[in-house]
Amino acid sequence: MSRRNGNCVRCDLLDELASQDVAANIAEQLSLEVGNLVDPEIRDQRLVICQSCPFFQNGTCLKCGCYTQFRASLKNKTCPEGRW
């Protein structure tokens, strides 16, 4: 298997495809949440908080298991740690 920057090229491609699938699934689910979305500024503020949290890993909250992009976009959701 060829390597790029010390990483397996195939693994890097699989990771990239998985990230694209997750992003597409989040976008699809959010399109169904009409009327339940926060303003983009609020979402972005929440995501900054998430990214500095010890429970944040690869776009996921380890405390609740949600994709942070999804949870931070919804009006009826809060941070399970009370950070937002």
C-alpha cells in the first residue's frame, strides 16, 4: 500500500469519504428541521465551544454521541455539559 505523509493513502481516502457521507447526512437531516434551526451565528458560537471541550472528538460529542454540527444547529438541544 502506498503512503502519503506517513499515512496509508487508502485509509486517508476512506476517512475523507466517510467525512463526506457524514456531512451529507447531517445536511439532509437538518433540511427536515424547518423552524427548529438556530441562526448560523449561534450555531457557530456553539461549535467553537464544542471544539474546546474535552468530550469533543472528530466532530462528535463523546458525552451524548451526537454529531456536534447537528446538535448545535437545533433550537431544542443543549450541551449535555451545560456549556451552551
